[in-house]
Amino acid sequence: MRFICYFIITIFFFKQSQAIDTVAKQAILYDLETESVIFKKDSDKLMSPSSMSKIMTIYYVFKKISDGELTLEDEFKVSKKAWKKGGSKMFVKVNDKVKVKDLIRGIIVQSGNDACIVLAEGLSGSEEIFSEEITQLGKEIGLKNSIFTNSTGWPDPEHLTTVDDLLTLSIRTIKDFPEFFHFYSEKEFKYNGIKQLNRNPLLFTDLNSDGLKTGHTSLGGYGLVATVKKNGRRLILVLNGLNSSKERAREATRLIKLGFNQYQSLKIAEENTNLKRLFVWAGSKKSVDVYNKEEISITIPKRIKKDISYYVKYQTPIIPPISKDQIIGEFVIKNKKKEILKKVELFARDEVKKMNFFQKIGHNFKYLLLGESAFSK
């Protein structure tokens, strides 16, 4: 029979001074450094992402550049379809050839629907094929509930995602393409003599925001994906379903400030720390240490009076052979409500081989007489 064993430690904090809430229909606030969700509201609910889905279009472009299939200096011709597209515009002209770096700025800074279509047609032949390709790419990078039917976020009842997926997309953008992320912090862009300001309101505050993208349609309301880096922490906020651009700016500012002012990072273990020694049944060694390959940390309220418990979870008996760096358990962090806040894989420090036949006979006999205590030293 197999059992799950726990090694539990509990720590205590002070009572949370203020619960987080928002008038947004969907929201998530996330600490990238500790990989912790600070707050979420209907984060897995399908919604219309509006122009926030342009982050996916740009991700596709960044990947093409990173893979060597495209350069910032490449040019694409503007079709009549792209030129005619309504909504926010970069104001490209029919038959003009536009550099990729300008189209990127036209999408990120100016939210140009025309620029999206130019890139989509240039890269995939048509916007329809491009939409299928970014939907597939989204699945490959971890988006679980996203379907893109166009490159722009133009209202379509089948063009859907979740704030969870927009968070995942933002994390992948930040981590996968740091060399291109500076485009998201540009405050203005001038093309064809027309200067437009970035629509991200947090870029023009003292919050030190450096991305990502706003969105608005009558179907989805006002939304925003924002990220702010401060004092070694990076928070990512996704909001949607707000009633106005002012409400969007106000809620985003409030939640970001709350995340920095009322929450802190707690380091539980440095990377490469032996977290528990586990008994091995009939192995060439009596036990094996399990360790974490990455730092274990979490973001918690500065003032709460509830316990956070963490433990090593593993299945027993542990039977060899065990290879070095084999996953052999996980480190689990829970709150008082027994909700799992974080899981981290744990690895075997050393190789443990099987006993030979005669060693196993002696081992089993000793275990029958004395139990596990016979092997604990």
C-alpha cells in the first residue's frame, strides 16, 4: 500500500488590513519574482480581450525575429484591407512598404489595427491563416482557453480568452523576449507625420510601469495588461470589463499600489537546499536527500493573522532505483483555508541503486524485527 507523507512547518503573520476587491469584471494580480497570485476575480472566465490580444500578435512577431525568420528591417506592403480597417490606426497608406520595427511600434504604442493586418498578411498570407497560427502558438506556450479569430482583437463572439491566459502570455513575453520588451515602454510614436501617445495610462505615472497593452470594445469593456517593476519585484496586473478609461486607470493604479504597499515577498528556502531526508526501501543507501532547484518564495500580505503551512509531499515507500535529479516529491505551500498557494518540484540529490538479492533478504529480516527505526541512523 502506498501512502502520502507530509513534513509540516507552520509560520504565523498578522491580520490582513484590507481585502482586495475590484469593480473590474475579471482581474488577476501576480508577483512574477515569487510566481504568486496576489488576487484574482473570475480569472478563468471567457471574455473578449479587445486590443489586449495584440500582445499575442506581437509575441508571434517577436518569435519570428528570434527564430531568424524575420528582421526588424524587413518591410511589408500595405493592402487595401489593412488600410481600410476601422478602429485605432497607425495610418499606413495603401501600397506603402513599412518596416517591421515601425509596425511593432504602430501596434504597441498606437494600437493600430491596420498595422496588425499588414503583419498578419505579410507573415502568413492572410489574416485568417495568421489567426489560426497564433491560436496554435498560444496553446504551445500555455494558453488554455484562448481562440484568436483575428490579429487585432476586433469584436467577435468567438474571439475569446481569459485574464489567466493574458497573464501567461505576458509572463512568456517578458521572459522569452527581454531584448524586445523595451517596445512596450515607449510612450509615443510618430508615423506619417502623426504622433500618437501610448494608450497605457500607467506609463505616464510615477509607478515605473514598462508595459504592456490596453484594450477596449463595447463587447469587452475597458481592459489593461500592465506590469510594474519596483524594489526587485515585478507585478503584473490584468483587468477587463471596466466602464471607462478613467475607471481603468484608477483601478489599475490602486491595485498596483496595493500590491506593492500591502504585500511582501517571503523567502522560504534558497535554491539547492536539502529540504528533507527520505527513507529508501531496500536501497544501496538508507536514505536520499531531496532538494529544490530554484528559490522557494511567496508573496504574502504584510499584515495577516493566519498561518501559512508548507510541507514536503512524497509517496512512500520510496523504492529504488533512484537516479540523481529524479523528481521525488514536491514542496507545497497552503494558507489557513488549505488552499494550495504554490508547489515546487523536489529532486533526488544522489543516485540510489537497488540492493542485490542477499542484501535484500537481510534488509527485509531486519525490518521485520526492528521496523524503519533500524535504518534511520
